Amino acid sequence: MTRPLEAEYAPSYRGYVAHVGEEDILPVLRSQLDHLDGLFGQVTPERETYAYAEGKWTIRELAGHLIDGERVFGYRAFCIARGETRNLPGFDQNEYMLSAPYNQIDLEDLLSELRLVRLANIAMLRNLDEQAWLRMGTANDAQISVRALAFIMAGHVRHHMGVLRERYGLS
């Protein structure tokens, strides 16, 4: 599967797609789990609820946000691959975080959940035919392809891995 065309996603996702230089997205999605284990594995239990500034997410909340994003992007990819024609809802990451219990969940458990959600998405994507990968649908009032959603999933994680390195001091 090749990279999505810019016409396959909203301009707001351009940054995420740009984070992925590879053409074959499934190995990228799989390898990110190991990279995330390495980054988050550096976090001591005392530091799991650390936020680098007032009003910013803690490390646990950032992991939870990755879970939320993975679920939403995966659900959109699944629905569009199956031919859904209705507009799929958007999600406000900050509103979701207000009612999320992530600071009460050990980072190890959050990473386990993230791994399971990502592996489920990979299994679904791996079994799509070319027509499904290229299928267009609507999410958050914008046209998007299944292929673009897979690249957005990977780019979203890469973006936040950069935040973990730059803002939280993980290497």
C-alpha cells in the first residue's frame, strides 16, 4: 500500500501524515509498539503523573490519549472500509480527557491496553483488500480514506513520541 494522496484527508492531518516517510504502513504500525515500550519503559512509577507544565497532560494521560486516538482512528477506518456513508463524529481530545480516568491507571496497564487496541487495528487493516484501503468516507465533516487513516494513526503516535522526548525528557 502506498502513501495517501493529499486529497484523501483533511489539511489538519497533513502534519501526522508527514511524520511517516515509509510507503508500507503495516510494519510501521507494528514497530511503534516496541518504540513506545522503550520510551515509556524509562518512566519510574513516581513520574507517571508528571506533567511538564500547568494544564498539560501527565505521562499517563498522554498514554491514554494515544489509546483514545487509536480507538477513534481505527473505528473510522473499520467503518469506512465496510462502506459506511454517514458522517462519523469527531472527537475533542481535551473534552475526552476531562472524563478519562487515566491518572488512576498504572502506566503498565495503559500500555497493555494501547498494545491490544493497536494489534486489533493491525489485524483489521491487514485483511483489507485494495478496494477497501482506497475507500473514501466522511469523518468529522471531512473526506478521508482508510489508507490515510492508517498513516494518520502512525503519524499521531510519532508526533507524541516527539513530545515525550522533547517535553518529558525521554530518549
